[in-house]
Amino acid sequence: MGLTISCETIVGGIVGVMLAAPVRGMRCDHQGEMHVFEAIVSLCLTLGDGPCRDQLLPGHEALTREACIASLAASAPSLASFDGLGVLGEPTCKPTGTALDVTEVAPGVFVHMGLIAEPDADNRGDVANLGFIIGTNGVAVIDTGAARWMAEALWRAIRQRTDRPVTRVVLTHMHPDHALGAAPFAAAGAQIIGHADLPRALSDRQANYLESLDRLIGTAEFIGTQTVPIGQLVQDRRDIDLGGRVLELRAWPLAHTAADLTVLDKTTQTLFAGDLVFHRHTPALDGSLMGWQAVLAELQTMELARLIPGHGGPALDWPQGVAAMERYLNLLETDTRAAIEAGARLGDAVETIAQGEAAYWELFEAYNPRNATGAFTELEWD
């Protein structure tokens, strides 16, 4: 839903105060709701030959169109990051677009739960969990989705709840469903943070990611999506202070991927695990099976109140919420070792490895054969 507020009582989010009377020039619909305005610019793949999409220019939200336009005039946004695209007209202001649905899983901790699905034109790439944490001085975003439109919708969800600046964006790993939407937040001044190996991992794959997501979700929805530089790298652990709450970032060795990073909100003991933990969605092995098992075992030594998985959830009880993941990875190892010991060929082994888990996971036929192949290749020479 877009950002609408009662015309009689305006509370929270962008406004942050209560107004005794409607603001001059504000737009109210027949239900008595006021529409906040935001700045946009229309970008086209090529001028005069579409497709085109309105791109949010964050930071200019206002109660009236006039105030939004005045903000644009006072601080003209740079359009340099859109090089290669056709800019259709000048930046302007419109009523706010759609915000992502989010759930407050703990005080000040919000999660958007993506669909358990492969990216396609129907879901527009909304297939991973995203979140944000609100401190007294700023907001941290955890993962930004598969396309710019998702980050824009996440920005609106944040603005529905606070006017504090988004100061950090933490990317939990390099997979495109989590990492491709960071550009709007970077444009708004947020520091982009990731695992020390994230820049290389993204660089190696970004061309393929951008091409494949454009094809899967459709060019019209993907216009404006781009990777951004990772400004802060985490080698081991790092704390970031949002004001009144500290987040502990921890870089992990090779596991789900080579660039896994978790975010622990120390105030509520809520851990954003990224794709180190899956729920309902079949896990996807893109690193090391043995490494993933070791990391999962270490995660279970932590004292947590809840865990946010990269898919499913949106919040899992601790520690029982990771039991299914542990069971799946253990069977993946056991069946793979048994196949290798029996002298099975890879093509035959993939048909049987971890099939005992098929009833417990969605997208099993899409991901388990890849996991079995990766596990077989890793353990064959163990």
C-alpha cells in the first residue's frame, strides 16, 4: 500500500507530529486520507522506445506536492548513476507509491517476508526476506531485494514508521535476490556494508545476475537496478551503533556462500542470519557443505531470542527453528558419502541423495539436485 495518513490526525513516520488541522495544499481522497508526496524521475531503456519506469528519488518526501518540489529545487538529485538510460523529463513529485508489507517481529525490528518461489514476472523478484532496525539516531537496512523497485518499496515502509535517516545497509551475501536493490539507499547517503569477500563475489557474478534477473522478472520492472560499491568491509566482527541499540556484524567462513554475514540486534537478541538459515524454501548450497554445517553448529551456541532466516519465517523460534536446516544438511552429507562409498556415478547419485527430505521443503526439485552435485563434488576427495 502507498503511504496515506488521516487528514484529521497525522501521526508518526515522515510527519512525526500531530497537526490540529489539514495542511494547506495537501491531497485528500474521498475516504479522508492524505497522500504524502515523493520525488520521482521517469527512466526509459531508450528514449522514445520504452519501456519506462518511475524511479524513486529518496529523501524528498513531503505532505504537499509544493513542499516536495521545493525540496527538489533546494537539493537537486544527481542523475549520474542512471547513465545509459533515457531520462524522460525532469524530476517531479507524485503521491507515494506502494510500500512493502512488513512485520514487527521485535520492538523496532521489522521484516518483509518474500515469497517461497523462483523470481519471475508475476512476483517481480520478491522472493527473499528483507528487514530494517530502528535506532534513536538512524535506521539499518538488512538486504535490499532483487531489483530497485523493491528497495524503493522498502524505503516507503521505513518512512511509514520513522523519519530517522537510513544510515547503513548491510548485505548478508552476494546473491541477487538479497543484494541488487541497494542503489536508492546509497543515493540517500547510507553506508553499504558487507563481508570482506563480498566485492569480489559480486564483481565475479554481477553481469550474469543483472542479465538473468532482467530476463526473469522483466525489463520494465528491472529498469534502474544496478550494483553499488561496498563502502565498509567486515573481516571478522564489527559493531555499529544506531543510537540506543548496537548491532553486531559477523563475517563467517565459507558456508552457504563465500561472503556470508549475520546481523545481531543486541537489544532484542534478534539475529538476521541471511541465507545461512532457510525455512520452508529448500536450502541452496553455493559454498561448502562441511563449512555450512560447522557454521550452523556455531550459530546454535549463541543466546538468541529469535532468528530471521533468508527465506521463510519471518521469525523462527530459537533454537528449534534451525532443526530442519540441520537435519537436511546432515542427510545431504550422509547420503552423499554413502553414494561415493558405493561407487555411484554423479548423475545417478543426484537422483537419490537427500530424497528423504523432499516432503519437508518447497522448490525441492529445483534446488536439491544442485545441492547434491555440489556435495558430491566436495566430498568425493574428502
